[in-house]
Amino acid sequence: MTNRKSQIIELTLKNIQEKGFTSFSYDHLAKELGVTKASIHYHFEKKEDLGVAVCERIQKGLGDVYIVTKESAIAAEEKPFAFILQRIKFLEQNGVCPISALQADYQELSQAMQEKIQQLSQMEVDVLVDLLQDAKQHGSLKSTEDLEALAILLISSTKGALQYKRVLGEDFFHKMLEQLKELLK
Amino acid sequence: MTNRKSQIIELTLKNIQEKGFTSFSYDHLAKELGVTKASIHYHFEKKEDLGVAVCERIQKGLGDVYIVTKESAIAAEEKPFAFILQRIKFLEQNGVCPISALQADYQELSQAMQEKIQQLSQMEVDVLVDLLQDAKQHGSLKSTEDLEALAILLISSTKGALQYKRVLGEDFFHKMLEQLKELLK
DNA sequence: GTCTATATCAAGATAGAC
DNA sequence: GTCTATCTTGATATAGAC
């Protein structure tokens, strides 16, 4: 099966959302796939290699949602929030955002993975800045807005709220989002 | 030494900030203290027991900062942000917020720890709501504000930004905070 | 390309000496 | 209260058969 490799990547992505990078194991992965640990080690010799592959997978997903949002028919001023809502749809029920999970383990990871996580984190900001620029050109944002700072606030509050939501319940995220929209009016 | 127990708790708190709860080990803890694993198992039979003790330690720290902020001489409208800034001072250099670290491992932890983490998370919101109420009475917030929603936004964006700051640099947090203050003007 | 088998190591935990 | 010694488990990883 030539897509065994991508099958492993998808399952790892799910496992990272559930357990985090350091806590998921090849053993558990193998059992879920009905293969042996050795077979996973064949495709990804070290856990770090699998980690890097998952980062690239996340990067692609991020890019895809960006393009879809950018080209979609919805109003430009809605696109930053549409992007965020679209992204969190991909999260497993009660899972953490995989980028947040990787950030949490950041200090324990190899340099190769740290660089990937940096790229991912920066990409999230850049994409939001781009969508905010479009929104601004359509007149929905005050011209004084520092768009990078606004993107940083959007991504920070989103990720923070996702963490609390798992502990304090679904409502938490919606309350945060409504409050944010209220302040941006 | 009767405070060996609290010595262990403090060191564990540091370790959770650096590695997360599931990733720190009794072995590493013991070496840092110059004792054996067994000695730590004596004070905290199971890792879960140590985890609960650390949660209570965090809870106390949270309460202490709340009281100090509440009773301090600074203007009431500054207190919510003063509280947040005071809290993040306790973080190790490049460490994660211990509550965020515990939230990240939430699903893998025992029920006793999950309950403690819930309490901690809710307490953070409650404390901010209280400080925001004081600020509002002093006229610095629009009367239409939903204070719980505002507290949720404050704590979410703070925690999210702390995660990104470790990866993207010190500036990230400050930009988020300035943007937030700008929107609240 | 996938398997069995195994090496190696570190983890949490316990029993019992001092 | 702290130690040595040890048990058990589960992790990453490798060698080599098929």
C-alpha cells in the first residue's frame, strides 16, 4: 500500500491532538493501524522524522484552508474569522490544536522540529495578516489598526480559548469569539 | 527536613513548566534534589498525588496574587492587567504557564487531577471577573460590557500569547497586550 | 515493504534495610 | 525519613528473516 505513509501521518496527527507529541507512541500507533512498530519505523526511522512529516502535513492543511478562504465568495471582512472557524473544524472532538500541542512540547523537541514549529506558528500569523489586509481594503477596519498586532491577538485568543474549552466546556470558545467581535465593531 | 515536601512541590512546578506533567520524571526530580526516587515516592506515593499537591500550590499562588492585587494602591482600572502581569512574572524563563501545561495533558490525567485543573481554570476566570467589576465601578469600562466574556478574552489571549512567545520571541506577548489595551480604550 | 524478535533504556512503583 | 535494590511496563530503535 503506497499510501501507508500518509495513513501513518494522518493517524499521528490525530494522536498528537489527543496526547501530544512526546506522549503518543509508535506502539499505540501500530496497534491502531493493525501493523507492527517495526513497520512504522520502516517508513519513519525516528520519531523525529515522523514529527517533521506531520508538521509538513499541518503546513499543507493551513495553506489549503487559506487558499479556499481567500478565493471564497464570502465578504472580505468576514474572511479572517471564517479562516479561524474553518481551521478549528479540523480538530478532533476534545482534541487540542496540533500546533498548540507541538508548541507545548517545543523545548524538548529536536532542532529540526523546532524550526518546523516556528515556521508553522509564523505562517498562522502571516495568513491572518493577509486576510486582515483584504478586510481593511474593503473598509471594515479602522485605518489605524496595526494588522500584525491584530493578527497576533486573534491567533492568541483563539488558541488560548481552545485550551480552556476542553476543560471548562464548549461555551468558553464562543464567549471569547463574541467578545472579540464586539470589541472590533 | 520537614520542608522536603514543599521543596519537591516547588521543583515539580518548575519541571512542569519546562517539560509538562507527563514528561517530567521522578528520576530527574530526584537527581536535581540529590535524593533517590524512592524518597520522592515516600512523600508522594503516586505521581498523581504529587500532581494534586502541585495544583493546590498553584491555586494558593493564584489566590495570593489576587489578594495582593486587590489590596494594592494602584488604580482599580489597572488591576486586571496588573494581575496578569504579576502572574506571568512567576513563569520560568521560556517556561510555559503551568496551568496551560496541565490543560495540555488534561485528557491523560486522573480524575482527581482533572477536577483540580478545572477548579484552577475557573478560578482564573473568576478572579479576573472580580477585578473587572472593580474597574467597572470606577468607570473605566463601558457599562454594556459582559465582564465574564471580557475575562474569558483576557485569559485566553494571555495564555495563547505565552505559548507563541516561546516559539516566536518576546515581542509576541507585548504586541498582543498592546493591541488588547488599544481595543479596550 | 512488512514482519518477528530483541536490544536498550527509562519510566512508575514497591519491599524492606537502616 | 531516607536509602538500596528490584519489579514491571512500555518506550524508541535495530537486526535480520521473509
